[in-house]
Amino acid sequence: MLQILGRTTRIDFLGRRRIAAVVSGLLMLVSLVSLLAQGLVLGLDFTGGTLIEVAYPRPVELSEVRQRLAGGGLGDVVVQHFGTARDVLIRVAPREGLASADVSTRVLELLQEEGGGPAMRRVEFVGPQVGEELAEKGGLAMLYALIGILLYVAFRFEYRFALGAVAALVHDVLITLGFFSVFRIEVDLTVLAAVLAVIGYSLNDTIVVFDRIRENFRKMRRGSALEVMNASINQTISRTLMTSLTTLLVLVALFAFGGEIIHGFALALIVGIVVGTYSSIFIASPAALALGVSRSDLVAPKREEAADDRP
């Protein structure tokens, strides 16, 4: 069981599964409504547009850069530091009647109107067709990952556990994307990569719990399925929390000090790990229990000993 300050505790996690189901249901409903009503704020990787990197001879405030661009009719842009306070990354969405090359030229002209203007480092153009293709392939990547996980867990454990694991992963992905939709945070390829990483992280936690459940079904011959699952979650909870907390410490530091370019990536991982840790305890195992998993599904029956034919 969970060891806290040298004392063994028994927490009835599955006894709170109905409360957890209500909380998860509300969060998923809010996420789904937000995704259907207002969608995601897609970044340049998915919508297409122009990415411009410029280098100033001195540190520059981003508000000053935004003000100059807004004064020239380019107010709806994303401006962020890239590496140092002298390097600035500018993302401009597609403009009707204005070619991508003209957009980069116009941006540089606006920033060089006063003395001490920046020098152009690089310009990248992403067409809308490429953006649509990236969005489609990103969605397919998540779908294929879930199908592969379903087959893997069904082969290694049992199909009810597979359905429970996939239910937990769908729960994690939906709430993570819903968080970005509700708070209107831009989603780019780094966020998509973080969501895929969350799927793997959450699955790893779930597999650890499922493996302990299977082991305890063979050891605890007299306990019910509910008691065995509760004992298994208690035995793995210290490992789950320790892993999550140490990972979160790194991600919080990355979010705070890593620069704006990876804010979305770090934030998606922070939200996903918190939700994934919760789902590995309160979603995956209760879902398998609700589907009727029992000892006979994981423990092979004992073979009857052959009768002694000797006279």
C-alpha cells in the first residue's frame, strides 16, 4: 500500500469513481462544446502564412515591434523573441491581395523606418494547402496511435482493459485540446507533438497499474475485482505521483524560462500530465471494472491433475 511517513494507508479510489466520472464528464462536455462552437486557434503551421526572423543590433521590446507593425496595417500578427532579446520572430497570417514575398518586404520596411532597424535573417512561407495537409495528418497520427494502443493492450492484457485505456486516452486528449480552445491559446505543430507525448505518458502510467492488477489477481485469491483494483492503485500511487511531480518540475521550469517559442509545447505537456495522472487512477481502471472485468479474464484456470492410473 501507499507509504506515507512510514505508515501504510488504504485509499478507496474506486469508491470515488462516480464523483470522478461526474467531474470528468463535465470537463469533457465543456471541452467538446468549446471545440465545436469556436474550435482551436490554429497557428501558422496549419493555416499557412509567412514567418519572418529579424535581428536587431540592440535588445528590443516586443510591444515596440507590434506598435510599428500595427501602424502600417499589420496588426494581427504574432511577435515573440527567438533566442535572445535582439532576435524577433514574426508570424503573419495570409493577406488577401498581398503575396507572401510582399508581406515580408512590407514588414521589413515598417521595422526599418526609423534608425537602428533590424536585418532580415530568414523568411519562410507556408501555403494554406500545406497547412491543411499538416492538420489532417496530425489528426490521423492521433487516431492511429489510439488504434495501435487498443490492439497492444488487448493483446497484452484483455480487451476490457484495452477499452479502459483508450477511454482514458480519449479523455486526456479531449480535455487538453479543450483547455487550448477555451482559453484561446494558439495550437501549432509543437502542441500537436506534446499531445502525442501525453498519449504515451498517460499510457505508461495506465500500463503500470494494469500490470499490478493482473499480478494481484493471481496473488489475492479471495478479494473481489474492486478490492484487487483498489489495492493495485494504492501500491502504484507513490510511483505515479513521484514520476508526475518530477516531470512537472522540469516542465514548469521549461515554461517559465524556455522562451515564448516553446510555451505552447510546455503548457500542453503540463495540462496533459496532470490530466493523464488523474485518468490513470480514476478513469482507466473504473472503466475496465464497469465493463465487467473479472479474475477469470486474467488468471488461467488450474489444470486438473491427471488421475493416478496405477493399480
